[in-house]
Amino acid sequence: PTAHLTIDPHFVVGPINRRLFGSFVEHLGRSVYDGIYEPGHPAADEEGFRTDVIELVKELGVSAIRYPGGNFVSGFRWEDSVGPREERPRRLDLAWHSTETNEVGLHEFSSWLDKVGSELMLAVNLGTRGTLEALDLIEYTNIARGTALSEQRIANGKTDAFGIRMWCLGNEMDGPWQLGHRSADDYGAIAARAAKAMRMVDPSIELVVCGSSGAQMPTFGEWERVVLGHSYDEVDYISCHAYYEEKNGDLGSFLASSVDMDRFIESVVATADHVKAVKGSDKTIDISFDEWNVWYQDRFQQVDKIEGIDNWPVAPRLLEDVYSVADAVVFGSLLISLLKHADRVTSASLAQLVNVIAPIMTEPGGPAWKQTTFFPFALTSALATGSTLVQKLTSDRYTSELYGEVNLVDAVATHDEGSGRTSVFLVNRSQTDAAVVTIDVGALGSAALLDAQTLSDADIHAKNTLAEPTRVGLRPLESVEEADGTITVTLPPVSWSALSLG
Ligand code: AHR
């Protein structure tokens, strides 16, 4: 197949918000315990955090991190997670049929975030709780001093306010699996009331209202319209969540997953703008794509599921998907989709970060290593600075079972005026053939190729594992030629690649 891309720095979609490279740590499985936190580990610091994991998180380049859930948050009492550790209660976590020890809570997690250099994005429980508890939490975190809860925080060792800017108003409230699942009308009204009250405490916060748990939800579209009908004036973002997996051996559709993500984003933008028009508002609602990834959900239903009245394990192995090269290629294409919509997707969270559907894996007492998905995230986070450029792409096409006719090659370019750097991210969805892509870079003037890397392999099922932790990685893309303002690059079949010019 062939494709042609024209790059012109004069035509900009929008600035790339660093929050696009966020992630997510939920109290789920071994994400926190035996993941970021393992006091007995040889690499643990004085607070029990694994320094090898901290280094990998820094290398990954994540901005804001969403916490503490996820489904977990809908049964969470934040007060359990602060104060003297020996007094913290052990609780049932109904979302994941586990025991939460509360050994790591708000203060500890915030301290870990300081170590990795990321911002906190905190979710309040609107499943089994409401406005009052959300108000208590924001008083505890954001009021400097002089009130019951701010003084309690100070007594618990944190003199300065946490100053948390980004807040999620519950989690996936459209999902029947969610504790406290509600109708769009009920949730929209509750979210609007909670948002209004929280802003009375701190007007500078940014609020994310729950959108749909996926474009396949039966209420999708109508949910967004009704929820924003209630909450439009009170919130800043509506969330999107999407997970993709190869189903029934249909690799062609799986490789085209980002087409679904594109359509999902564009539908939510249209719905939000419809509510804006109806309300005659001059405010625009952005998208917080605060859960996205490849996730083999069937495996969770069939293998991982914990049951039994006497069976509530602490930090069980849950959702520990091991990602292949093909998974990482799809993952890279999802990042391309997010970047293409940088004007409206101004926050996103890779779900999740460590051990649970994660780019980073750990073994208790043993090593930490990078999954295949680590590489496209780290390189995109490092290279995609400045603004996304308008996508001028033509490509040969193929027919996928789920999404119809789609491009064999997808691509996006970014340009940073400050540094003069341009980056191009490309995916070849062909399962059999290399794709020859010509890139017209004439409008960039004298930009030269600085680097070209690819993630591909003769074995698209290759993975990194405890036994073979460095089997898959990036390698230089050799097949790049430059002549007369045109770059010609040959992309291997089932590959994700990044070029950097400057
Ligand atoms: O990320 C795993 C789970 O997926 C989250 O807890 C939930 O919000 C979503 O369904």
C-alpha cells in the first residue's frame, strides 16, 4: 500500500495539552500494593515506594494521574485513607471483590506523585456518597488552614494544602456494574449539585462529569446530552472511556480500533456542542478521555473473577494483561487519534499504569519491566509537543468487518514553534505488506530528519515477560529517504513508527 501526507505548520488543529499524557492508578489488584508500593523490596525507598518503578514512570513521561478509581471509588470512603496508618480500617472493595487495607492513602499517594513529577487528578465518590462527602474532601485537600478538616490534614502531616485542580465527579455512572449506577437524569442532577458546591469551596478547580463507559453502551449519545443538559454550566470536561481487544481472531478490525475512537470523540464533541447551542452558551466543554487502552476484558470475566463470601484477597493478580507487538501498534494508533483531536481532547489517562492493564509490570521482590505498550507512549509523550497539525492524508484502504472501509495507513504530525521540531506518528495496519508513505515537508523549510524509530516484529505476537523482559523494543527505522522536500518512508506490516524532524 501507499499513502501520502502533507505537513504544513501553518494549519493547526490546536495546542497539545500536556494532560493528554496522563495515566491512572486505581486501588485494584497489584497496581498500588506490590506495584508502586512494596516496602520489603530491595529497591524500596524510606516510604516503601519502589524506586525502580518510579524511574520507569518518569521515563514513560506521564502528566496528571487519575486516582483512586475507577470502579473502586464508588465504594470508597476517603477518610479511611488518612490519619495514623495503624488506625486505618480494612474494608471490602466490592468493585474488585478484594480487601482494601488503606495502607496507602491520599497523603502517601501525593508524596509518590511528587517523586514521579506528576499532578493528581482526584475522583470523588458519587456512587454510594454525595455532595457532603465531596465537600469534606475538597475542604481537607484545598483549604489552607483554620477549619476542622484542613486542620486535620495539617495534624496528619501535610502543612500546605494539596491544591488539587482536576476532579472527576464519580466514575462510569452509566454502567450497570457501577455501585450506585444511575440514570442519566439522576446522575446529571447529582453531578451538577456536587460540582456547584465544590466550586463554592474552590472556584479554581476543573471538573470532569462522567460521559459514557464506551461508545457501545446502549445509552451512548443520549447519556451525554442529558447529563450535560443538567451540568453544562457547572463542569469543564465530559469523560470518554474506551478499551479495545482483538475478538474472534478479527485482527483487521482490531488494527482499525482508532477509527472507532475517532468516531467516538467526534460524536461526543457534536453532542456537547448541541447542548451548547440549545443553552446559547459561550462556553465550550472539552473531553477528558480518562480511560483508554487495549484490554482483554473476556479474560477478566473468565479467568480473573473473584467470588465467595469468605474470599476477599489483598492485592490479587487482576487484569494483568501481557501485551503483544500488535497490541502496541493499536495502542500507538489510539495515541494518534487522541492527538488528532487535540483541540477538544485536552486531558486523557492511559488506564492504567502499573501491573493492571499496564505499560509497567513488577514481580514482588523481583524486577520491573516495560510492556510493549510502554514504547509508543514514552516516545509520543516525548515528541508530541507544540500543536497538532491539520491531517492532510490520503491512503490506500481495506475493508474491516467492524468499521467498514478504513485507511491502511494512519498518521498525525505535530509541530513545536518554540523548538522548531516537527514529529510524525504513523501506523501501518496492513497484515501482509510494507506501506510506502511519501511525506511532503516542503512547507517546513530546511527541516532535516533527526530520528526515526519503529515498533514492529516478524512475530506480531511477541511480548515482554518476566522470563524475557526485553524481547520487544523500539528499533531504528532504516527505510527513510529524503529528497527535494519529500521524505519517503517504508513502514513494516503491523507497525507503529515515529519520525522527528528539526
Ligand atoms: O480500568 C479498569 C476499570 O475499567 C475501571 O475501574 C473502570 O472505570 C472501567 O470499567
